[in-house]
Amino acid sequence: MQHNLGAIDGPEGLKAHIEFLKKDFPNNHGEIKHALADGDLVALHIHNRRSPELRGNAVVDMFRIENGKVVEHWDVVQAIPDPQKAKNSNTMF
């Protein structure tokens, strides 16, 4: 079950999303910074860049696992701001 309103439910939706990324953003790259698990829930904190020259986004993907398969997905995305405009010296990761 997909909770991102811009994504299609099921394996077909995931496959379509991957094909979209490969076609429209061939240099797309995600680096997992943190991984958390609690029971049947897994969360990944990811630094995603559509191309190397961009600051990119901080992404949190959350999954519910059942019988070894993803059965639910949620995500939140936040653009990484210009560090010169940051109100503190912490990073997003």
C-alpha cells in the first residue's frame, strides 16, 4: 500500500518509478545515511541527488514489512537549503 499520493500501489508502481528515474534522471543517486528498524517497520534516511551538481534532498522512506516483503510505504522529502542561509551549523545528516 502506497502512501505517497503521487505513486501507484504495488510492484508495478515501483517498477514504473524506477524506470522514470532511469529515463529522466540517469545520474540520480541516493546514499543511505541512517537505517532504523522497530518490529515490522523500517526507516531509511537518505541523501538523494538527481544529479551530482545539486545539493539534493533529505528523504525519509518508511516501510512496513510482512513476510519479508514491503507491504506499505511512506516518504517525506525536504530540499537541502543553501548552507549560507542555514540558521544553525548542523547538517541535515
